[in-house]
Amino acid sequence: MDLELSQDQELLSESVAGIFRRQAGLERAREMNGTLDRPLLDALRDGGYLDVGLDAGPIEAVLVAEAATEAVACAPIATRVIVAGLLGIKDLPPVIGLVASPRSLVRYATDADAFLVLDGDEAKLVLAGDAEVEPVASISGYPLGRVQVRGGTSLGPASGDALRRAWQVAIGVEIGANTLAAVEFSANHVRERKQFGRPIGSFQAVQHRLARSYAQAQATRWLSRRAAWFADNEFVTASAAAFGCLTAETAYTNVHQVTGAIGITTEYGLVQWTTRLLTLQRELGGRRSHAQRVAAARAAELAATAG
Amino acid sequence: VRDAEAKGIDVTDPGLAEVIGLAYATCEAARSMNYAAVNERVHHPDGGRHLSAVSRTITGPMETTVAQACHDILGEEAMEAGTDANRQLITGTSAPIAAGSLEVQLNLIARSSLGLPNS
């Protein structure tokens, strides 16, 4: 087993990071104020990055999604590169919304060109013209809406399972990257902020909160990369989402506790990552649902081995 | 889980399934982190090996999580001597202490990965 990035993967990471440095980041997210960043998506499409999951592979898709998430890109990039990539759907438009049920809240629903919809055992591709979208005001870091679909094209038998697994991978990837960015942002704060004549980051009570969340974020990242590689195995994909939810829950508390009052202001910026964590940890049924999927997948594996 | 099934406990109960699933997920996170730490050791033998402390920070509490899950699943029967749950309790209690306590690992991460000042 060799987990080092190849030369091509390193080059991909560097080039996509350059795009996000120029066209994304905290200042840009503030400017966008919860709306879709079309120019960023256009740049990614023109550079061929949106189809990297199809053209290069799942790890390449994850690398692009991680960079996008850390840079608080205001577009559903993980959905497009990871979920659509793992499902092997070609010629998709840039903005895709994911729909778990008619009641669920869908990211970028009002901007979506098309939706991938869980419908029992099947997944469907529904164009925006065949969907009714109701925007929902929220505290999320994403624009949200409810989506009612009519018709759509089935992606085939058992495609619902494949969509759910790919979505679990994306949740894990986004939580890992969001948490790492939030922890590093908070670490900058505690290095500078002084109390009792010392940076507050020199106190173990502060250090341990951030260190614990950093470790959980790294574990989420590596488990999610593994899940992308083994995307047919729900034991692994649901584990990535379930552990990601634990990570998000702890990180939200930890980074806000150590940054104090300034951390919860919109001007400061930390909430750009943490409100997204709140959304991600509730998507697709949240921790409880992912964990039950893990247990069911493991029981099925053991039954198959015994049989 | 096998022990619970043998005792007639319904491990498909949604509440227990959640506990079981989270325990498995935590194990898989630790496994992935261990792979990453070994990979770092192999490819960067002279580097800071930051992921070793991260790996230990996940693995120690994982053992505790699994011990708690065993007790949640088996209930008071987990207190019987000589059971797997009993053995896991010992592992789960000692894992965050052994080979450099959890707090030492957190100190290492704070300094080497997050660049926080000495306390």
C-alpha cells in the first residue's frame, strides 16, 4: 500500500489550489454572501476540473473537493466532482443538487441545473425544469431549498445505493476539509490573542481542544479518501460519513470555544466553515442514519462470509 | 455483537445499531489513520512524522469507544468476568495511557502540527 500522491496528483493539487487562491477564499465568500459563485465554476469547468472524477479517478476528485472546501468555495463542487464522478455520469451541467427526500434541505437548490434524487432503490437525474424549488432561509453556510421533482431519468437498478454511497463519501470529504480549515484558522487566532500576558494558545486547555479536532479531521480525511477508493463498500463509505459527523460535532464546539466572542461574528469568518459543518452533519439522515448503515453493512458482510 | 446475539439481544434495534455502527466507524477511522502514519514513516523517515501522534490520538480513544459500545450492547451482562466486553474494558482504559498518554500526543500535535507556543 502506497498512500503518497503521484506526481500528476501533486500537480493537480497545486494547479487547483492556484485557482482557489485567486478566485475563492474567505474574502470571496464574504462577497458572495451565501450565493453561488458562477465565475469560479466557469473557471473550474474551463480547466476541466469538474470532470476530474471521470477523467482521472476518485482520489483526484477528492483532492479537488478538499481544496474547494478549505477555500470556502461558494459552489457545490464536491457534489459535482465526487458524487457525479463516482456514479460515472457524463455531460452533466455544472450545478448539481442532491435530494434525499421531498422534505430534505438541498444545497444550492435554487441555482441547480439538475438534481440527483434518491428514490427508493433507484437514483434519478432530474433537470431543473422538472423540479419545483422552494428557497428556505437558514443559518447554514449554504443556500438551501426544498425540491419537488416530476419524472426524471432513472440511473438504473440499485443506483440508489450507489448514489447514497457516493454522497456519504462527499460528506466525509467535506467535513474533513472544513474542520481542518476551521482548526487552522482558530490556531492563528490563539497564537495571537493574549491573556494573562501570554498567547492563549500556550495553555493546554486551549491546545488540547484544537489538537483533538485536528486529529479527528485528519482521520476523517484519510478514511474518506479510502472510502472514495472503495466506493462500492458501504461499510467504508458510511463509516466515513458517520465518523465525519462525530468530527464535525466536536469541532464546532471546540473552535468556537477557543475563539471566544469574535468567533461567532459573521465579520470574523470562522462561521463560514462552522455553519457548513452544521449542515453537513445533518445531511442524508445524519450521524444516526450513517451509523445504522455501517452496522447493517457489516452484518451483511459477516452473513455473506458465514454463508 | 456475536455475544449479544447469542444472549438474545436484538442488535438490529436502531439504538443499538447506532452504537455498533459508530464503534465500527471509529475503528475504521483509526485504521485509516494508522495506514497514513505508517505511510509517512516509510516515505519520510527523516521528517517530523506528525501523523504518528495523530494516529495515537485516534486509536487510544477508539479502544475506549469500543469498550463503551460493548457495555451499551450487553448491558449489565458486560460486568461478568472473563467476557470479551471485560477484556475490552481493560484495553479501553489503558489505551489512552499507554505508549505516551493521550495528553502527550495532544501536546505534540499542538506544537508540531498547529504551531502553538509552548505552555
